[in-house]
Amino acid sequence: MSAKITCCIVLYRNDKNVLQKAINSCLNTELDIKMYLIDNSPTDELSKLVEDSRIEYFHNPSNPGFGASHNIAIKKAIDQHSDYHFIVNPDIYFTDDVIGSMIEYIKTDMAIGMMMPQILNEDGSIQNLPKLLPSPFSILWRKVKKPNNAYNAFINKYELREVPKDLIYNTPILSGCFTLVSLKAVNEVGMYDDNFFMYFEDWDLSRRIHKYYKTIYFPKVSVIHEYESGANKSKRLFKIFINSAITYFNKWGWFFDSERKEINDKTLSQFN
């Protein structure tokens, strides 16, 4: 019996051409897939892009946040008895059948609760998104980036940059820009935490799933992410980033996180 597959993109005043590439990429698969577009924009102008019967559009101008909006689609997917659900940013695109490859792999191991492919910049360079569990120090040092030698040693370890680029492995932090989740795992650990408006909600969900399931980095396939670090360019987004960081560490622990070292050491032990 074939698995039921759904995916969701949360929208907010997106460039139509960029968004269309994301939609086309996800629907370009021979698998039976249903897509949810949750549109947080003030108007429903983006509904004009809905030209495929596999898409369900939902206008959501109250804009409750990234995770809360994805939860709308996750609930719909669960109600429709979907097995696997892709969470996709509107600035993602790809040409190969990434959907099919990831579904084929996750079906081989019921212990996998979440997966992320290799994420590339438009120039083909790798975005270092799999990570160890962060401490407040990790977040601060990634912003400061000094002194150089000590920072380089830190970031290589924290972002697992020295792991062979084609190695499939289990890591506690996966980015939410393009993620495949098992809805069985989501039913067990819960959906996104609505207390995060934006930023850190993906790390929180990844960590919760990792506690009971494998959260797999799968670099055998890749997608392009037209990433712009908004929190580094906008005072409003930086404030949201700081508030979300506070929410994350209030939830999991600041300097005394009983699980962090154990989980990070276990992650690193895979590469010894």
C-alpha cells in the first residue's frame, strides 16, 4: 500500500515567480501528493497561483506565525490520514525528484521521524544547517564570529562542517526550510510550539522528535534555498529572533540543560 503524502508552504507577500518555482518543484513527482498553501498575507492575491487540483489554499491574514500556520496544514494532513508531510519554505526549488527519493528512504526505517536533504545556495555552496544542540553561547558566538581561530574551531564542531559531505547521519537539529516529517512521530511529540512566532520553532520540533526518533540529514539529494538572513538585516526580525531564543532557552534550559551534552556527545560519536 502506497504512503499518503502531503506538503505545505506558508506564504507572506512572496514574490510570485519565486513561489511558483517552489510549488512546481514539490508537485513535480510521480507520487500522489497534496499541497497546502497557508497564506498569511493581508490579501489573497497569491491565490491566483493555485492552478493545480492537488493544491488547497487557505487565507490566514491573522498571521499567527510560521509554526502556528504550518500546524494548520499538519492538522489537515493528519485528518486526511497522511503518513508523511513535507514542510517547505517558499524560497526553495529543485529539479530532481527529491520528494520521491526522501520518501523511498524514510519508508525503509520506521525509526526515522524527520529528514532534511542537503541545502545549497544558488551558487552551489552548501548551507551548514545540521547542528548540535545550541547553548546561549553558541547563538552569541555565531553573531560575533571572533576571535577567528577559536571561532573557526567552534563553528566546525557546532555545525558539523568536517563531517563527510555525502554521509547520512542522525543529528538533533535540522532546519525547517525543507523538512520531511513522519506524522506518526508528530502525533507522538506534538506539532510546532505556537509560542515561537518565527525562528527556533524548527529547532524545538527537531529536538522533540530526536528524543524518540532519528532525525536524519540526507545529503544524497539537494535543494536550492534562496536564503536571506533577515534577522541580520532587519531590526524587527532581529527582535523576533531574540524573543524566540529566549523562549527556546526558557523551555530547554540556559546554561544548565541536562540533556544537551549527552545528546551532542552521542551525535559526535557517530563520526569517531
